[in-house]
Amino acid sequence: MLFPFQLGIEWTWLLSAWAIVEIALRIVLLGIIPGNRRPTTAMAWLLAVFLVPSVGFVLFLLFGNFRLSRRRREQQEQVNERVRAGISALAAVVSKYSGPEWVTSAGELNRRLGSLPMVDGNSVELIPGYGESLKAMAEAVRRAENFVNAEFYIMSSDSVTDELLTELENAAARGVTVRLLFDHIGTLRIRGYRRLVRRLKRGHIQWRRMLPLLPIHGQWRRPDLRNHRKILVIDGNVAFTGSQNLIEPSYNNPKHRRAGRKWVELMARLEGPIVTTLNVVFATDWLSETDESLESQLQIPAQPTPGRMTAQVVPSGPGFATENNLRLFNTLIYSAQHRISICSPYFVPDDSLLYAITTAAQRGVEVELFVSEKGDQFLVDHAQRSYYEALLEAGVRIYLYRAPYVLHAKHFTIDDEVAVLGSSNMDMRSFSLNMEVSVMLLGAKAVDKMRSVESAYREMCRELTLNAWTHRPMLAKYVDNVARLTATLQ
């Protein structure tokens, strides 16, 4: 007997109807889920639906649409067109870069996908120190005369960020136009959110939440879509971008403080025409949230160029039809001839990126990967670990940044020609779900600066070996593989 007791007719009908509904869900979603999704992502969703149809269906409704709403996508395209129309000076820019043809080809790819050109005459300073970058940003804001545009995934009002926030407030009080964007959910989940909002409301800073999730105001979308960008632009002359959020290095988390866990970041201070192209990305996001155009700020300042470096901004995210960052990363990795160094806190590649990296190692390119010894997110950390064996077998050298620190910097170098840094991780969230911004820096000088940072990391790491990894406990392998499956549910 299936049941040790007699079911009533009503319950029998109810259970039968429920079984029919679950079978119908399986059949219908079998033809819906694979559309415009990676095969691995589609298979993960189908597995969830076939194992637990009702729960899988609800999760798919909440998290299965990796694009912004139709209204938001249409608005984003209108914003892109309006911004492009206001940057005729940028549209006419032609770089004099004379390096390898494969680099020029990557630049053309970026221009076609993200509409922003390679620009010459830039200078860059890399700032690996957490406190040093905050001080550098505060000093730049202190010198602001016309405007400050700030956009960060996470913001907090705490003892570490107080100097920068105070300078933003002082700038606004003396007549500088200060605009501030932060991701709604990314910042909401941080301890002290209400304190930050109260502080912003008291001052003269113009601020907005990015991708707000406020159903009572008609603002609803997939809950885990994020604007993950980090951009600070001062007067159109100086800009900062990289991996660092505006928060103290333990993320206001007592558990992290007790463990001594701090985030390790990398920011870049940029001058030259590249500042204007970064400001274009900010202007696009500001227009999306406020309907205020900043076209008057988007012309390249008529001033001597501060350096000789060629650079290009690469925006990406669900507002674009293509995965701009993933296409660039794959293009550069396949073009590498000698050396690839990658630093990514959340390394959960799709098949195309995994093949690009392992193929590079198998054809004799020196490939190294810097990741945290212990990540801050359980599922992501274990999903990342599930890729280590394939990487090590291909010849990739993996360096584990010693715990309790979290290596949160996001950058990579290719040969002696290209360095890329920004907000984008090498994971499927950053390729499909998060709005990101990266900067491609060209030439040996940029690579040398990044290699110095990589060398400092190496001293703080221990190298993982294939023998040690394959002998880890079976339970750890099981957890890694389950986490890998969940990572593709997007």
C-alpha cells in the first residue's frame, strides 16, 4: 500500500491534480528553459524543476530571467542612444596605438559592443592599499571645483569611510554638484544602512539607489540583479575605478573582525581622456535612475594629455545584448603567447572561459591564477574549488592568498601588452547578471605596474599542487560538485 491509511475522495482528486500539474510543468518548461541560455545553465534549471517541480518553478520565476525588465531594457537603450548622441567628440576619436594587431582587434570588439573607443594620452596609478585608496579619493574630492560623480556597489558610513563621505558633503556644501549612486540591495544588506541614508538625507548630496527593489512603488525585477560598478569622477579630470567598495575592510561584520578577515583590493587612479569615457558609464546609470542628462560633462577636456598610455573602458551587464566582458576576456586569453596572470575572488567560469584558460596552458602559455585560500561566500567558494582539478591538470598554477584575508581584487595581464582591471569577477554572475565596468590598459608600462602587484600577492600565497588537491576528503569533493551545480542556476 502506498499509504497506511485510507484517503478520502477529495484528497485523492487533489493529489491526482497535483501530480498532473507537476507533469505539465516538466513538459512545458522543457521547451522554455533552454531558450537563449547556456546548456549548463539550462540543465541545472531543468534538474531543479524535474526533482522538485513546484519549488523549481517558483525559483525559476524569481531568478530565471537574467535580463532587466522590458521597460528597463527599453529605457536603457534610450539612455545609451541619448548618451552616444551627446558624445560626438568621443565618437570621432581615433587611437594611434601601434601595438600588436590582436590588441587592436580586441579594442574594436569593445568599441562595437560597448560604444566606447580606445583613447590615448592617459596616466594610471595603481593603489593596492585599502586605506590609501580611500585617502586618495578623499584628497581628489577635496580639490573638486565643478562636479563629483560617485557610483559604488556598496556604501557605508563608518570610521574608515567617514573622511571621504565628509569630503563629499563639504564639496556639496561649497557649491560643487555631487551625485551619488549605490546599489539598493547590495548596500541594504550591510549593517548600518539606515545610518547611511539618514546621513545622506541631511546633506546636499544628490543621491539615488541603483536598481531599486521597491514593489510598492512599482519597482520590481529579478531580486539578485546588481549594479556592481565602482566609479568616482572628479571634474572630468581624475577618475578612480577598481574592486573596492566604500566600506571598512571587514564589511562592518563582527564575525569577520573576530576572525581577522579583511578584504584586499586594487583601485586605479586615472587621468586623461579615459576619465570622460568612465564618466559616460556613470552618466548612463544616472540617467537611468533620475532621467537627468549629463551630456554637457561628456566632452574630452581641452587640456594637455597627462600621459602616454592607451586605455579603453568596457561596460557590461544585462542592459547590453551581449556579454561584453566575457567576450573580451576570451579574446585576450586566446591571443596570449607567453603569460597570463589572473586574479579573481570569485572564479566560476562558464565553459567558454574555462576552455580558453586551459587551452592556453596546454599550448605552452604560462598561466597563473590568484584566489583566496578561504572565500567569504560558502557556495561560491566551493563552486570555485570544483574547477581547480581541471585547471591544475592543464598546467595552470594556482596561488592561494592566505586566510583570513579575502583577495577581492579583480584584474589580469596578458603577455607584456594588456592589463585589465575593474569590478568584474570571472564568474557567471558578472558575465550575465551584474552591471560591471572594466578598463583595458595597453602597453608594457601598464603591465609592469600590474606585475608588481601580482608579485606582492605571490609572496602572500601558498601554491596549490595537483597531488594535494586530488587527495582532499571525499565529502569536500561532494560539496564542491553540488555547489558547482547551484552556481549555474541563473
